[in-house]
Amino acid sequence: MHSVSIYINNVYELHKNPYLCARIMAYKKKIQFIVNPISGTSDKKHIIDLIPKYLDSTHFEWTIRYTEHKGHAAQFVGEAIEQGTDVVVAVGGDGTVNEVARSLVHTDTALGIIPCGSGNGLARHLYIPMNPDGALAVLADCHIESLDYGTIDDVPFFCTCGVGFDAFISDRFAKSNRRGLLTYIENTLKEGLKYKPDTYEITIDGERQVYKAFLIACANASQYGNNVYIAPHASMSDGLMDVTLMEPFTMLEAPQIAIQLFNKTITTNSRIRSFRCKHLHIKRTASGVIHFDGDPKEAGEELDVTLVPKGIRMVVNTKEQPYMPPLLRAFSDVYHGINEEITTFGADLRADLKEGQRRINTINEELLRKLRMK
């Protein structure tokens, strides 16, 4: 039995029907945990050990499945749906969450998340705590809402997708032997000043425009992950996606852009163009990499991005607000200092572009050194 839907006129009628009352009392929500044992940087055993503490066995029954290869999670989800499971919980990073979620669209089974990855963008948008105790408490509360999702090149995404620099970095990160926020920042700093923007023709509601862009991000949720807000005002329940187009910028502007990505003010930057739409067509100069929820994929010159309203059910947190972890506060604080330094020496840097490049590289190295000390 997948769900119990019983109309009862009043409490008196319920008391008159003991059999009905017993059925309701006996019903338990069925939950399946799908665990990716190698995602992220932490062991998952302690999470499994916490489950009985938060899920009362009189109200919940659960099973645990461990993935062994890509695509395994999708197989488990299909079986869970056939068994009438109420909630499938992805225990892993953004890749695991995306694989599980893709298999749950347009079903009655809801997605739950225990975040264990490097970015955890969707979990952060839904206010799911980053610690297992908090995430399991949200799961026990089991507040479920029907939310939007998107597709790019016919591939579902739930947080963000895009072309340009963010897709390029996603590809580099996927090929890296090391995981975690520091690796992502290091890749971004090393490649950001060398990346060459592309020219894109975009069509929104029949209107075509041509832009040279550093990146084009299509957001169903507000952030990439790690509290990096590429679309601070995005909602997963408004039937629209927020498109952020970042025009080419100078190295003097890079620190300010980085700060604004963390403090939710990126849309106020003069290099940013923002749109809201249900469908976006992108034409670029050549085929290349795209990303969906941080996973890279090769795709053609022309791309369609579409928003699908109310297409997936998810467990959300209605009680808490997100917070910025110490490492990210350190990153923001250091970059604030860098921005002040660049402003002070701005005239000299503009006068000597080569020296400016050398100085920015020195600053980036100093930033990484300070972050490693945190």
C-alpha cells in the first residue's frame, strides 16, 4: 500500500470504526536509503547508525541499499517505486542526489537528502542541515512539497545547469583525484583568468539576442553549492527558471564578483544580465561540455533548457535557515581583504597589465595558503 487516503467526517465517525482506526495506526511510512559509499569525503557508517535514533519504528520502516557503480541508484529507485516506497533518501553528493532525483520525477515517491558531498547545492537550497543529525531530524518531520525541475539537452537537473566556465570547471573537478571545496576553489582560481569567453545566441520567448559570455547559468534553485549563489532569488515553486548571464570581466573585477556570489548580490553586478523564463534556447559556436547539477556532459552546438513545474516531490525543511561554514567565511573574509588591496593598487595594475596578472596570481596563491591553514 503506497499511501492511505481516507476521508473522515469527524472524530466521532473514526471511533465508530475500530477497524479503520487500526489500519491508520498501523500504517508506516516506507523509506529507502540509497547510500553512495565513495561520494564526498566522509564515511557513511555513522549516518546509518543514527537512523534508529530519529526514525521511530512505530511510524517508519526503512531499508538500506549501497551503490556499487554509476546507474545503480537509478535501478534501486525503480525497485523502490514498484514496492510503494514513500521516500527515497539519497545519502551522498550532488551526483548521487541527481541520479536518484532523475528517477523520481513524476512519481508519488518523494526525494529525501542526507548531504555528504562537496557542494550539496540542492540540500542547502532546501535548508537541509549539513550534519547527519539535523538532516535525519528533517526526514523524521517528513514535510513533502511538489517542486519544479529543469532539463538541459533532455537531461533533468534540479539545482543548476549551464554552459561556459562553470561547465568547464565541473569537467575539471570531475577529472580531479581530490574532492572537496578546496579543490574546487583551487581549480577555479587557476583556470579563471585563462578561460576564454564564447559567443552565444540565446532565444527567450521568441526573442533572440547575441552575447559574449563567461558563462550562462540556468537555475531552478539559488546556488551551485557551498553557498555560492548564482541566482539568489530563484525559487523551486514559481514555475520559472532564473538565467544568469555573466559577461567577460577583467582580473580587477574578479574578487568583487567572487564576493557577490557568496553574499547573494551577484545580480547587482554590471557584468550580469538576468532573465526569467520557462524555456531557453542556446546556440554556441561549437559543441562542448555542459553541466547539470555539477555533472559534466558533452553536448552539441544547440541546447534547449526547459522548466518543468511541480514535477518532483521532495522532503524540505521548513524550520531552519542556512548558515555559512567556517571555511566559506574564511574564503569570504580573505577575498574582502583582497578586494581592498586591489582597489588601493588599481591604478598601478591598470597601467601594467602584465604586472597585474603576476599580482593576481600571487594573491590567489596566498588565498589558497590561508584556506589550507583553516
